[in-house]
Amino acid sequence: MPTTSRRIALAAAWLGGSVCVTACATAFTPASAADFDGSKPLLCAVIETHACDPGEICLRGLPDDLGLPRFMRVDFERKTIAGAKRTTPIREMEKGTEQILMQGTELGYAWTMVVDKTDGSMTLSLVNRDDAFVVFGNCTPP
């Protein structure tokens, strides 16, 4: 069964560590629903994380607690999601009426990311045979 330090190392390797803090200083304008339809790149802020192992209580925390990036860039045109150190391809994408669903694999994990098309809220899951991560956040056009 993976230890907490192993989970943190795996998450940091997969998601590439934290993104440059200068992204925090960017002033955001109010977003419209059209901003989340998959036609524009998005900057997604990770707000809450959960790391789970079978038979154990999930560890809840902030991105830094688990070694996850605070920000990720989603490029729909290039079909990529990027952190500071790693970029992963989006292998499958479905643009529904209410959400955009993206899936892929990286470093032995399968992942699914969903962005709500009305408000930009984001949910991301990373799973393998040993453990799972669930991440919640919000996206906005950069």
C-alpha cells in the first residue's frame, strides 16, 4: 500500500510541480459561458485535493500539501494539459452541452478532467491500481 510520501511524489511527477506564481498576479476579467466551450485555452487553479488509498481515510488538503501544481493550462487546440514541468496529451475529449470531458494516461495513471461549461468549475481524478487523487478547482481564460 503506498505511503503518503509515495503518493506525493507520484502526484508531483505526474502533474509537474507548481506553476510560476506570476500567474496569480494576472488580473482576470469576468468570464462568460462562451469562455468555457473549448474554443479558448484555460488556466485552471487547483483549490482542493484528496489523496486516497484503499481501506484508508482520504487525505484532504491544498495543492501544496500533496505536491500538486496550483495552476494548469488546458490547450484545447493542441489537446494538452500543462503544469510547470510536465505536459500531457489529452487522448479523448467530449464537448457536451454542459461539460467538457477530457481523458488520458500518464506515468501509470489514468486521468479524467471535467470542466463545467457554464462556470468553469473543474474536477480532475487520477487513478491506478494502488491509489487515487481527486482534485477540485476553477478555470478561466488566461
